[in-house]
Amino acid sequence: MSNPFIRKLEHAGPLSPDERQALSRLTLDARTLAARQDILPGQDVERVYLVMSGIACRYKTLFDGTRRIVSFVLPGDLCRIPPTSRQSSEWRVGLLTRCSVVDVSRAALQELMVRHPGLNRALWWLALAELNRSREWLVNDSRPGVQRLAHLLCELLACLQAVGLGEENGCELALSQVDLADALGISHVHINRVLQSLRKQDLIVWQRHRLVVPDVERLHDFADFDPAYLDFGGLSTVIDPLPAGD
């Protein structure tokens, strides 16, 4: 299988053979972790964690003990973006499925940013793209539940397609209804009704951890989904890369 981290960063612009080789070396030593555990024990700020397979999430436990998922971490995603602050965070990262994870030294990654302009550009693009996704999640919270779920599924399909893990109209998606409810901010009872509504309208087919979208454009229209915020066009028309550093 191709390297999802390289495939993702290449959406910021082409990488040189040396830059691709450097990323390949960086991601050689992956470890496999079981589902339903946290990936950031002790909030080690000197390491960043890269998901190579499986699905994780960034979440926070609220005062009443409930969980709110604020974003999903997919193959090719870093759990923490290296150009940003070193400070510890109250956000936690939990594994929703069995995952393959690479522990990356922040110092090593920042050294690559200094030595390779293409990687510097790509990692800043990654930070900006994550900010765009966070803003869109805020907007999505204002939509009705069924439209909110449709928008989330559109985003997940587009992101998996971007790293070669989705087909034109479907992908493997091993998320539970509880995970979806916690990401959408709706009850665990209501999520089943929302899913059934999408199925009855023939907008999705989802069974045995496989999502199929019979008509992708129709689902986009229903969800008011515009993939432009995901910025898979990269930084080709933007000014020179920002300087590397803390």
C-alpha cells in the first residue's frame, strides 16, 4: 500500500524524490495498537503521532462524563500538527479502530522542515487545512441532524479518497453509531433515526463497515457540502512557504 502521509502532503504541491525518501524513512517504524485506548499517554509534547492505518479521534470528556469528538484522525493525519504550539492540551486522542501508528520526534520533523522547503510548505499547508476543517465542523453543528451526518460522511469519503483509501463512491468506514453521535453532538438514540433517514432516501448504503454512496453529487447537494474547504488543491497559488521553527 502507498504511504498515506506522503500522498496527503503531496496535495500541498509536488515533493522532490529526496523529500519523499525522507518521509519514507521517518515513517518506517510503525506500531499496531488495539482500538478503544488513548494514543497520547502523558501528553508528550516532544513527539507527534502519525496514523498510518485505522481511525482515531480528537475528543474531550465533558463535565457530565460524556465524550465530544471534535475531529477524526485518518490515515496520513498527524494527531498534533508540528508547527503549532508545544504546550500540552486537554484534548485527547483515542483510537476508534485498530490503528498503525508512528511515533515521530518533533525535533526530527522540524529538522526536515528546515532542510526541505517542500516539506516545510506541506506541513504548514496541513496545519491550515486542519484549521479549515475545524471551522467547517463549527458550521456543520448548526445544520439539522440528518444533514449534519450527510456532511460528515461526505468529508470522510473525500479525505479517504485523497490518500488512496476510497473509491469513487465508497470506502471502508468502521465507525460505530456511538462514535458518529459523539462527533455530531446528538444523542445515541437519535443517531439511529438519522442513519435510517439517509438510508430511506437512498442517499447511502452502509453495512458491514462499508459505506457506499449511490449518487455522490446528490449527497453533496443534500448536505450542502463543498469540498473546497479541504483544500486538496494545496498551496500552489500561495506565497512562498512560511519559515520553519517553533
